[in-house]
Amino acid sequence: MRVGYVVSGSQKAGTTSLALLLRHHPHLAPAPVKEWHYFDDESRRWAEHDFADYSVPRTDPRQVMAGDATPLYLWWPQALERMHRYDPALRHIVLVRDPIERLVSQWQMISNRWPAEAVSWARFLTRFAPDPAEVPQPQRPPRTNVHAFRMHSGVVRGYYGAQLRHGIEVFGREAFLVLDMRELIADHVATVHRVTDHLGLPRLDDVPSLPHGMKGKPALSPDRPTVEQIAGLVERYAPDLELFAELSGVDVSAWSTCAVADGRLSVEEFTARLTTRFAAPAHAAAP
């Protein structure tokens, strides 16, 4: 079967949980892996690519549609254009969360899972961090180091407004269902129903419990987010979040980044919350 929908949006925003829930729908077939990374594969010759290998075997006669859940498709340079060449009618489910909280979660994950590849927190804030006006195509992925581009592109992933605007330019607004991770956590049954409605499929009669990923461990780092760093991120993201709210219809007022931007939360308090996700490495024991 050809792929009919993709789950994308922001990393660390519940895409794995949603993908696992959709596996229970009898009319849907999952991708061979949760994150297929098909359209961000820079080893392909995309100019002449025929997409013949972007399909999923039907394992149940009831299945009518296959899906792919790879968060970074929404922002990866040229991914949306490649997807449109594959199928202009492709449906998109976009999951997002507060961009600064998401950024810290990504740093936690990298520092815990791949410590040898992690850069410092301060350096992470400067890697692939273009001006919002340059999103979603700040540059072509560097062919000599595509892995680092994927691994360390933290700041750019939070420009949801610019990314969604580009997606609408390529596919049209009706192709996108945009969800806040808080919706998934608060009422995952209603969220799954919204997804199947978007895909034009019958609703699940019995939606299983929401699967949860492992809670992230504190990032072992001598760095800590500073008030100045968080204030700078709030200033960077605030205009883009206004654009995102306008295009998506998602109420982002409860996000901490927005609360700081409009004065309902102090940047000092927000920074203090974020620093709880960082832990200093233990000192080496004395001989």
C-alpha cells in the first residue's frame, strides 16, 4: 500500500505515543519502523527518484492506508516538496509543544542517549539556529555531516509558525491537522478520534490506554540554562508563535514561553523550572 498520512511536527511532543495508538486501528498499517526518515534521506538522488520503495505490505485485508511517523519532516529542507511529488493528497498530523521545553527535552535525550555526540548546552543553542525569516530552508543539509545537522538542530525545530506556513504553501491548509501535546495527554481518546476524522476513517470503538515513553533523565552537564539564555529564546520564538497560533488555531496561551512573553510568568521562574532537568556530573572519587 502507498503511504497516505504522516505524523510529523516537533520531536519530543508525543509522536511515538500517537503512532502506537494508531497501530490499533484495523484500517491502518504502520511503517516498517516508527521513524522511517524517508524524505530526509540525503543519499537519494531525489531529482529522478520514483518512490517505488515508499510503500507498506498489507497484512490485514481491512487495511486501506499506511502511515509514517517521522517528526522532522515538517522542517527538514526540501522534505515537504519531496512529499508533495510523492502524493499531493498526503494527509499530515502535526504534534507540537512549548518550543523551549521541547528544546530542553531534546538536549536531555541527546546527552543521555549519545553523550559522545552531545555538544554543550551553550553550544547547542547556537548550532543551526537561523533567523526566523530564514526558516524553513535556512540551508541545505551539509552533505558531509547530515547526521550532525539532524542531531544538533535544536533551535530551528521550534519555529512552528514558519514551518506550518511553508507546509500550507506546499499542500494547502486542509491537509494539516495540528495538535498540541497537551491535548493528547489530557484526552487521548478525543485526539485519536480527531485524527481518524482527518484521515476519513471510522473512529475506533475501543481506544487503548495512552502509552507513555520513558521519563527523561536529567541531563548530566556542568551547564545550566541561564536567565539570559531563556529570555533570548523567548524573544526569538514569540513572533513565530503568534504566526503559529494564527495559522493553526491552537491555543498556545498556556505555554510557558507565551506566558513569559506577555508577562504572566517571570523568566526567572521559567528558568528555574527548566534547570531541574539538568544535573551536575558526579565528581570523580578521590584515589
